[in-house]
Amino acid sequence: MSNEIDFDTILGKYRSDPYDYIDVHAIHTGVVNFKVDEGDDVDSASGEWNHIPGTSVYEINRERNPKLVHSHIKGTISAINGELDGQFVEAGEKLMTIRHPLKKKEIIENILKEVLFLFRAPERAKYFFSLDIQSRIEKKGARSVSVSPGEEIITMSLMKRDTPVYYKGEPGVIHSVYFKPGVSVDQGSPLIGVCAPEKLPLIQKIITRVKADWDQNAAV
């Protein structure tokens, strides 16, 4: 992680294209029927407890068991694999892409993911901080908790078995936490973002710069 960042290049990228592009894949094998067209707007789940499902984007039917799939994000259908409509697809096949307009907070998180050391999930499973780490987080907050290579920091819960996960990466403090305890995380997704203590001023500079830049643009 470099001490110098070309802020103008990074911010220019987000100013010219302030979107995330999220691919939507078939959740399992079956015959798929699209519920949206290219250019349609979609919403994520809403309500006080997210009890109102997002926009229906496709239905997939396997062995006469149809399942309606809803959008998890707000955005616009920017591309759709139309020739698959009404066809049998394999699990994981790309069906469409949603263009999601990024908020200032999301832009900061995206830039930080390029700067922090990301410790990723070794398998698709549920994760919890180890008791020691959780205790330290509760007392001081995550950004006051240091981690070192080889330290047991997380417990992986898979098939009703709990397995300790040992940290592999550069020593530093836990700056960002990307998982929720007990919620499944896909293999390879980041669990935590770690920052060396001497890099913390750089992180703060990123946050300050993005906030100032976006507030200025909003006022124009």
C-alpha cells in the first residue's frame, strides 16, 4: 500500500462513472423467465425490517418448483442476456447486470478496498470474531484492535462445525468490517480491511478528500 495516492485519477474515475455494475446470476439450474427488460429501474428490499421484497427480476423453475428472485440493490438494468429468456440455464450463469448509482459513502468504501489489506473468506460460510477479538472490539472499537499474522481472529461456522481462522496478511488495525456475524459470506469476499498504523493518516485523507469533492459537486 503506497503512501501516495493519485486522488485526481481515482476521483476522476468516479466522477465520470459513479456506478457499480453488479452481475445477477442464476441461483441454481432451471428454466429462467425474465421479469424485467433492459433500461428498467429496480429497487432493493424496503420497509422497517426489509420485509418488502425488492423488484422481481427473474423466475427460475426447477422440477416444477418456481422461485421468484428479487433485486438486492437499487439501480437500472444496464444489460440483459435476452436469449436465455425461457431457456434452461446452469447454476451461476450470468443473466443480467444492474447499474447501481453510488452514494458518497459507497465511493469511500470502494476506494478504501483498493487501499486496505483485505482478509478474505476462505470458504462460503458464516463468520464470527473470536471471543478475544470480539471482547477487544466491544471495549475499544474495531479501529483500536491490532491483528498480527498467525493470530486467531475469526471463527468459521460451516456444516455445524466451528473452525478457527488465522490471520494471514500485514499487521495493522482493523479499519473496516465487511461481514455480519452469522450471515453467510461468499468465498473470496472480504471479511475485514486492515490498515498499518502509519497509514491511518492516509486513510483519513482519502475520506476527507472524497467528502469535500462530492459535497462541492453536489453544490454546483
